[in-house]
Amino acid sequence: MAVRRLDLNKCIGCMNCVSICPMDVFRFDAKENKSVIAYPENCQSCGQCWLNCLGHSLYFDNEIRAVALTASR
């Protein structure tokens, strides 16, 4: 299971996901000012990108979200 993009238009270009991901899943497209899920196969489903996404543009399946919510959002 890997992180998914809910809506690319919601990405505000804050780069939180790029900087917080311990598995280097994200890249930043400076031209578009958006993060890109470049290596979803590396995702360990820790939920840190989702928890720290200021634009709320990322998601996981419901079971992962329930675990991540216990860390507070």
C-alpha cells in the first residue's frame, strides 16, 4: 500500500511531503510548484506525508488513515 494523490490541484507546493518522507518517495516539480509521487514503491505507509500535507492533497486507504489519526492531525 502506498500514498496516493487525492487531488493535485490541492497541492500548495509547501514541500512538507518531500522533506518529511523517510523513504524519499517524493520529488518536487519547481516548474509546476507541486510535489510528485515519484517512487510509490518505496512508500512504507508511515503516514507522515499525509499528516503534514497542508493542502490535504494526499491519501491512504481507510485502515492506514485510522492508524495515522491516532498521531493527531
